[in-house]
Amino acid sequence: MSGTVARITHISARSDTSFEDAVRIGVERAASTLRNVSGAWVKEQKVDVADGRITAWQVVLEVTFVLE
């Protein structure tokens, strides 16, 4: 029997620039700790606002990595 087994973990990442940057930061950080990262799903997006302006972008990711 052959196949692949993967695990999914939730992480939160934050950026002062954009949602795209928050996703990049989260995936890069996950890949620095986890082996075989194969994908990520953006589950939630949130912004912080002060004085009517966006001050930070935050995402919650489900990161998938293949088990060895």
C-alpha cells in the first residue's frame, strides 16, 4: 500500500504592509520549522485600525506538511 499522509497546523501571521506579506511571512516561518510544507490555506483575514487607517494586516493560515 502506498500513499501520502499530511498534517495540518494553524498559525497566525501579521504584517505592517499587506495581507500578501502576512501570508509570505507565515509560510516562510512555518517552512523554517516544519519539513515538507506543501501548501497553505488562508482561513481568516483581519486588519487593525487606528484613527481610521489600517495599521496592520493579520491572517490565520492552515499550513499543510507531508509526514515522512
